[in-house]
Amino acid sequence: MKLLAYLFRIYLKSSIHIALAVSSLLYISIKSHEIEYQKALYELVFFGSIVAYNFIKYGLEVKRYFISSKRVMIPLLLISIFSIGMSVLALFELTYNQILLVLLMGFLIYLYTIPFIPSLPNFRNLSRIKIYIVALVWAGITTLLPLIDQSTDFLIIEFVQRFILVLILMIPFEIRDLKYDDNSLNTLAQSLGVNGVKNLGYLLVLLWLLSSLYLELKPIALVIFIALLLILALAYSNSERKRVFTEFWVESIPIAYAFIDALLLNY
């Protein structure tokens, strides 16, 4: 039991779960447009997500984390190094446009963690901007990256639809972090309060559902089911929830979306 708990902790701390969530949204975009399978694209998004999130979470304070928890940080470091290598190899198999987009998203992630000018705060600590940078990067990687070389109608609408989905997924995190975030961050949860930000989330779910129907995403029953899961995630969010609620269950929604879609595709 202790071994399972330890492995589960490594799984979450190393960002493998969130990498699966990002890759799942990539799958949804590729499948909806019937794009040919690209191994390098999935590898770049999966391993790149691990690198990006571990850089954000531990990059500046890796020594402190190492001192406090070597049993977790050593395998995490090995996973990160392996992921860097796989990301670089996959990057060279992408098209010129895709590489440029990845570099742009990578630069945003860098600025999210480290300020471009030392005297200024990074994006993560700028008032209200944190949640939008995350949504922008997720949406860019999972819609623009696979479709940038395709002749695709409604690309902007798809990007906005994915941007809205990620905003919804971020709201439970904002609610959870209410008691930790500095007031200067002026997050949505701080500005609107728990009930206010939940109501905003419900409105965003409606917009996401309507835009999904407009884009004719199929199967419709699955889209409605995911909308219900998003509503439940918002309804059950509070500042006292354990981290596993957001870091595992909320982030499992995109994975469930892709997994069920893949199952239905085979029937």
C-alpha cells in the first residue's frame, strides 16, 4: 500500500497526469479533423508538458525541494531529464511552422516562471494574468499546433472553445489556492468570491457547450457528459479540498473525454 501511495505521488508530482490531460485534448483536436497520426506530435506534447510543468513547479527552487524530499525529487529529476531528451528529438520531426509555434509557447512558459526583466514580476505573479497565460498555452498547443499546417475552417472558434475549456478547468485550482495566493494577485476567485467565480464557470461551461455544438463535435452525448463533469467539478470545489481533487480528479476530465471518445470510435 505504501508503495502504491509513493508511486501515485511520483505520478502526480512529476506532471505525468497533467501531460496525459494535455495530450488528451490534442487527441480530441486531431480526431475531430481526421488528421493522420503523428507520433512526434504526441511525443512533443506529452514530454514537453512534463518538462514545462516541472520547470514551473520546481525550476527556481529545485535545491529546496531536493533537501526536503529526495525520495520524490530523484525520480522526478530522472523523468524530467528523459522528457527533455524526448522533446528535443520530437521537435526536429515537426514542420517549420509547428517548431516556431512551440518556441513561442516555450517563451511564454519561460516568462510565466522567470521575469524577462529582473526588476519586474513574472507572468505568474502579475495581477489576473496567470490563468489566461495557462489557457493560452494549452489552447495553442492542443489546437493551433496540430492544425497550423492544415486548411481548416473555424480555427479561431476552435481555439477560443479550447481556451474556454481550460479556463473552466483552472477555476477549481483558483478556488483551492484562495488561502495561499497573495491578495495582490487579484485572481478571479479573489475578485469574484467563491460563488461568483463558480457562477462564471457555469456560464463558461454553457459557452463551451454551445461552441462545441456549433463546431458539430461528436458524439454530442459525450460533449454533454463532459459539460456535466465540468459543472460537478465547479460545484464541489472549495478552498478546503485536498490537492488530489484538483491535481487528479479535475485534471482527469480531459483524459476521460479522450478515453471515452476512443472507446466509442471502436464500436
